[in-house]
Amino acid sequence: MNIFAAKPKQQFLRGLHNVGPQHHGNVVTIGAFDGVHLGHQAILEQVVDKAKSLNLPSLAMIFEPQPHEFFAGEKAPARLMRLGEKVDALFAAGIERVFCLPFNRYLSQLSAEDFIKKVLVDALGTKYLVVGDDFRFGCGRKGDYNLLRHAGSLYGFELTDTATYILNGQRVSSTRIREVLETGNLQAIPELLGKPYTISGRVVYGQQLGRKLGAPTANVHLHRYRSPLSGVFVVETRLPNGEVLPGVANVGVRPTVSGDTKPILEVHLFDRNDDLYGQNIVVEFRHKIREERRFDGVDMLKIQIQKDIQQAREYIG
């Protein structure tokens, strides 16, 4: 995962100061795109197809932090993916340019009319805009589809909205995916995301406690206040060389040994002890074994870890 290693036709632009005249003229969509689920993918496909027909670049505008994170802070819902994962997913969907706007006090107070003029028109030279049917923007969320339609006639860009993506009578949304992950029903995730749920990141040095407990782990910091899922899971881990290895993973705050305030992902690979420090791995969650909990001492935790490993091996077998 490296948002700065995009293919030649793919560009990651962060902040208005990095947008120049050469980036003018785009087919644009705007959103949080957390998870890049099937509903998002339907929008992105529409954007890519339209960009090809107009012979223009396709561009997805996102925000960092996400607006609800700016306003709610630690109380904001858990992210489904980090910025780098999101950018990779947008590129994988065919988007050529990902434009990330810092969501700060200035942007939060920018009126809907000024957002259209300064960002969509002056910076991006938007020629065609695709938004969801419930899209709101600008200070106080006063901007809506009708305002965009009026602005389109004024500034010369076309506009279309997309219907809510419904599956089995329910709206596909990031909120719904978080709810499913919280229940541990991982088998229901692929029909919402289009693939199993994964977390990717760079392996960092830990406290080496897993080795002492008989289960060395590759640790990945999640860099968020909370994770959309927690507990112990059967996983498959893809290494940088493409090899996929089975294992067991814990996502949480490790209450027995550290009591961290932010969650961490710890992955134990079966029958392997590769040196993965500094490398990027992708962890696919297959099955939930149990919730994370505090044990009466490290010895009890060690016994439970071996039980988790045995249960994971049985599931895979």
C-alpha cells in the first residue's frame, strides 16, 4: 500500500495548493468513500464511464479527516479503511485522480456557494459532476442537488445524481457494514463490499510479547481511535511477494498485557516466523473465534492463545 506509487495515469493530489492548471477539466465525484463498498463502486463506475466518453480524467474528491471525524473527534464511528487503503481502492476502481482536501476549520465554514466556485470551478474546472442522491455540502450542510444544478447552468458543468444502492431490500452503506462487522458475521461482508474485509498496513516493532507467549506476531498500528471489528479471528495474510499464509489475529487494545488506548492488529502466521518488519501486509478476516477479554495473568493468556490457534487450524482444515 503506497499512495505515492500510483500508475503513470493515476495522481494523488493533496490540498488546493497542489492543484494547478494542468489538473483543470475533470469528471468529478465527491464523498467519504469509506470502505469503497458496492454502492460506492456503482458511482465510481458511472464516473469512469462518463470520463471515457468525454475524454476527460476521472476524479474522486475525498476529505481528511472525514467531516464527521472533524466534528465528533474520538466519538466518530470507526473507519472501515485508512487513507492509503481508500486511495488504493479508488485507483483500483478505475479513478485516475484522487483529490484529498484537508477538512479543517476553514473548509467547515466555507459556504456551499464558495465551495462550488473555489473548488469545483476554479481549482478543478469540473465539466461533469456525479453525486449521491442524498449529497449535502458546505457550511451547515446547506448545499444540495438543486444548488449544484443551478451552479451547473451558471458555470457550465453537467450534473447527475445516483440512486441509493439497495441489496436485499436494505441500503448498502458504510454504517451498515460497520454494524455487520460488530456482530462478527464476516460471511455477510463480501456481498456488501464485493470482497472480504481486509486491513492492510506496515509491520512495526512491538514489545516481543507474542514470542514469549509462544506465538510471535506481526504488528500493525491502526492509527485510529477504534476499529470496526475487535476480537480474535481466523485470517489469511498476503505478503509483499504475493504469498498468502493462514493464521490467527487479534484486533484490540490488549487488556491483559498493556491496556492500550488505541487498537492494534497482531497477526500470528502458522508455521512461519518471517521477518516482516517494515513490510506491508494485507490481512483478510475469515472467521471470528471470540471477543477480546482480560485474563488473570499472562499464563492464562498463553493457554488461551494456544486454544485460539488450535481452533483456527481446525476451521481452516
